Amino acid sequence: MKKKVYRNTPAFIFLAWGTFGLFVFLMMLGLYHLKEPLMVKGYYLMGSVGLISSSFTLAKVIRDNQEDEERYNRVYKALETTKTDDTEV
């Protein structure tokens, strides 16, 4: 049975999620203590949530495109190898 290999160490994963959580907390704390009307706080909150969610979506799209490109290159090279093998016979 194959053991699953992770690209990132547990410490790096903890660091990534820990800093993300810390800065979301600090942003919410800053919004709470902001001396502006509720409408302005809501606008900043809406913008912050949109920025966070679009960052996750963008990271996923970039990763998926890179993986698709690698997969396409492997398939393309395999097809090229098959074509050259067929023409040699």
C-alpha cells in the first residue's frame, strides 16, 4: 500500500492557516473599533469578505490551470512519442 505524500510540512500548513486566521481576526477587531457609522463598517466588511473569498478562488484557478498544463504536456509528449514510433516501422 502506498503512503500518501504531502507537498507541505505540517508546520508550514499550520503557519499558513495560523497567519490567515490571525489577520482575519485583526481585521475584524479593527472594524469593530472603527469610529465610523455602521454603514461604513458594513461596506468594509463586505469588501474584506469579498477579497478573502476571491483570493481563495483565484489561488484554486491558478493551481488547477498549472496542473492541467502539466497534464496536457505529459499527454502531448506521449502522443508525440507514439507518432514517432509508428512512423519508424
